[in-house]
Amino acid sequence: MTTSILIKKTSNFEIDIFKRPQDVRHLKMTHVAFSGSPRKHWHDSFKVILVADPFSHNTFYYEFQIEDIDYVQEMPNLVSVDGEVIPIVRVWVKKRSVAVRCTPFIVDDIGIL
């Protein structure tokens, strides 16, 4: 599986920008920020996928419950050399939430020296 599948076969996830928090210092104490390109989850409408570096050949993605995200910031978009534009956001996820980090890899035997 190549990482280009993550980019091309998923559609953008339209995230509503959540209301700006009253106290940013409190947000930093209770949440952790993650940045990437948001995507709809393949089968669960209560989850969101966040691709960490969509143009990299060695990327990974996060999977979060939408209810665990309290604030979303728009970041500058990424533009490929071909002119493809990918939106980037920073999501603030509640600490102690359960999430998934998925790193694709090629399955193969390790040669013995």
C-alpha cells in the first residue's frame, strides 16, 4: 500500500472551526496539538483521519474520535510541485484520549547475516 492511496482515495473532511477557547493556556494544559491534512474516516463518521505529511513517501496518519477534538486551527495549505493543494489543520485533542497512529510498512523477511 502506498501513501498516495491515503491522499487520492479519500475525500477532504470538512471540519467546522471550533469556537476559539477563552483561555489558551488552559487549552495547552488539557490538550495536545497534532497537525496534518484532515480526511473523512473510511467507515466511521464519528472519527477523523489526520495525515501527518501527505506528500512524503514515509508518512503516517492519526485516527481521532471527533468528540475528543475541542479546537481546530487552519494552517497554511501545502502545494505540490504539480500544483495540487492540500489543506492543513492543527487539531487540539483532549489529553488521555485513545487514538490510533498508523504507519504503513512493507512486509518482508529480514535477511540473516
